[in-house]
Amino acid sequence: MERIYKYSYLSIIFILAIYMLSGCTPMRPPAIHTYDDSIENYRYFYISATGDYTSSSRVYGNQYGVYGGTTKSINPATLISGILFKNGFIQVNEVSPNNAKETMIVNFGETGRRNVNLGYSI
């Protein structure tokens, strides 16, 4: 009987170790494409609308027997706009010919899915 408990504890530890290792993957650095102009030459920015991105985490149980999870949602365009606002840029709804040379166009995208250990990362 002691042998069964010993193997069950080892298997649980092994499964938890694999689960933790597959969830701790570093992100790839973002690809930033710049041109000859300096960012100081711009006063305005235009950012295209993006949809919300949602992530969730599950809690399987704790000492109180609680099961559940959390869900977080973010809009990348709002996040990028906030950073640019803090740096003194002005957001415009469209690029007009009057201020086209002072307006930078900001886009958001994601790369494909890559397999990491037992999971994946986008």
C-alpha cells in the first residue's frame, strides 16, 4: 500500500512540473519596422481599430475546495494609444492631407502560433 502512495505522489509531482514548465515560455521580441524619419518629427498618430483579446486562467482547487477561474480582456489599440498619449502624441480619427507629414500610422498584429513544450504560444 505504501508503494502505491509513493508512485501516486511522484506522478502528481511530475505532472505539475510539466504543467508549470509548459506555461512559462518567454515571448518573442516584437518586430518594429522603422524608417529614416525620427519619431520626434511626428505630432499625431492614427491607429486602426482592433478587437478585444481575452485570456483566462483556471483554478482547479485550493484548500477551500473552490473551483473557478479569472478572465481578462484588453484592447491592444487602447493600450498602444495610452502609451502614445503619455508621450505627448495626439490621436486623430483619419489622416488628413493637412497634417499627413506629421502623422504616424500605428498597426497591431500577431504572428502565428508556435508549439512550446506541451502547449503553444501566440
